[in-house]
Amino acid sequence: MNALVVRLMANKATPAPSVVSRNSLQDAVEPVYSVMRLFAAWPAKRPKGGRGSVLTRALLLSVQVACLLLVGYEWVGVLQDRVRYMRRGAGVTRTVLAIQFLLYLAMFFTLPLMWRDAARLPPVWEGWSHVQARLERVCGGRLAASRALSWRLAVLLLLLWPPIVAVPLMLLPEAEMPVRQAWFYAYPTLVTFSLKLLWMRLFTALRHAAELLVSSFRTESRDWSRPDAAARLRTYRELWSSLSGIMQDIGVRGGLSLLCVQAIQVLSLLVCFVHIVISCLEGFTPAGLWIVSLTLTNATTMVALSNAAHSVAHLMREIGSLLETTSTVGLTTAVDYEMLVLRDTLAHKHAAVRLCGFVTVDRELVGEVLVVMMTYLMVLLQFALL
């Protein structure tokens, strides 16, 4: 049996597990190299497409340049205001404001990276449409929810955020919250929120596809003695490789920016907690409430995005556990070999997805911090209403 398996693995029609492992790990470390060529490769080369994709990318590039210049201009004024305020403040307040300012400054410089990832989305959508059609045909199900996916949603949101943010803030009193400071804090937060919304829609579609694949595979695993069992296993392996390949593309194209944003927002969450405590001691200000609300919104979407990304990897482990519990007694050589290759492919693909920049956030820790922060926020509102 072992000799036959070795001869079958030498067949060129099916790659050997070692080849799968090497290619997966090579693709997984791609985000490391993308750091070095970040500004050299931005904006990325346009995908193969017609005139519409060129116009869309030109519009995307012009909007991002205009908004970055505008936010950069406003940032100069915010820098001057923050420096003057920190010089007049107390020691602890000055330190917290300085750390918070540096974190939002890091968020501002992460924007070009996220814009580049959004511009590289069309190939991911195209690959997903082909996988979706084949998955529905093989598994006999429908993925109606995923048909509403459109990467142009990010372009629409990014076009609408500047007037949405600017017009209400122009009506605020200058002494209450300077427009320059509000622009600096609001615009990076809303841009990252728009892009995370787009990634979450894609992750939701992938999770529905993975659930359909797991359900169909569980039904097929009840009887592997059918004549077409080996062909069905090969089809499932190709479908799951396609799904994990899309996850890998997301990790290479968007995992780096998501990782940077997650790290910045975790630190912002901790600093925001200190800011709330200081606000309770020194007094309530609308500017503090505005910054706290933005940080809470970003922290909540960060946890939801991380959970949506890892749910697909969890389903991958579920198919692997089904294969481990399947008895190989009485199976043909072809079916036994396909199970061996599928098990090895799932293991390496799961390792590749975990290396692609998706970091699981400790939900219990974040939940406890959010509860404490919301408690202090309610206290602030009570003091404001008195």
C-alpha cells in the first residue's frame, strides 16, 4: 500500500504535499517583502480589465490624493494646537495626549497602505466569482447573500466621507471643537471603517461558502464506497484550495494594512481608557466624547473583522477533523490517496492563512475593556446632564 501511494504521489497531475507546503509558505511570507516595496509599488498595477476599471482606478487615485493633501493640511494646524495645549497641560495629561496624538499620526500614515490594498481588490472579486459559480454547481446550494458584493462600495463611501465629515463640523462652535482637530481625528477613522466594512462583506461571503462546503462534505463522508468517491474528493480539495487561495490573496493584498490598523487600534483603545479616566477627573468636554466614540467604534469593528476572518480558518480545521475521524478500512487505493493529499493540503493551507497577517484579538480582554469604558462613558454623560 505504501509503495503504491508513493508511486501515485509522483504523478504530475497532482502536486506532492511537499510542493504544496513550500509554495504556501512562500506565498505566506509575501507581506514581509511587500513592506520593503510599499511606496515603490503604490499605486499597484491595474488588473486586466476594460475601460471601466481604468476610470475607477483613476477616480480612486485622484480622490485619495486630494483627501490626503487636505488631511495633511489640516494636520499641520492640529499639530500646532496640540503642541500649545500639551505645553499648558499637566504632566499626566500631557503624556497621554502626546501618545494619543502619535497613535492617530500612525493611523494617518497607514492610510496610503489601505488605499493601495483597496485598489488591488478587483482581482480578488474576479477570483471569488469563479469559485462561487463552481461551488454552487458542485455542492448544489445557493449563495444569494454574496451576490450583492461590490468592491465599488468602498469607492462610494470614500467619496462621500469628506462632505459627511466636513459639513456638520463646520457648524460646531470653534471653541468647543476646532474643525482642524475634528478632521484629523475623524477622517482616518472613517476611512478605515469603510475599508473594514468592505473586507467584512468579503469574509462573510467566504464564511457562507465554507459552511456550504463543510455541509456538503459531511454528507458525502457518510459513504466513500461509491465509484465516484475519489473524483468527488479531488473536487472538494480543488474547491477548498481555491477558497484558501482567496484568503491567501487577501492576506497578501490586505493583511499588512489590516495588521497595522489592528495594532494601532489596540493601543488606541488602551490610551482611550486612560483619556476617559482623566476626563472624569478634569471635566467633561465634547471633544473628548467625540474621540472616545470614534475609538470605541473602531475597536468594535476591529474585533468583528478579526472574528470574520478566523471563522473561515476554523471551518478549515473542521474538515480536517472529519478526515481524521474517517475510517480507511475497506476504501479503495484512489480514495485513500485523495484523503491523504486533502489532509496534507488542509494542514498547509491553514498554516499559510495563519501567517497572512490575520491576528486574533482576545475577545474576553477586549470585552472587559469595552465594558469598563462604557461604564465611564455613562458616568461622563450623567455629569454632562447635571
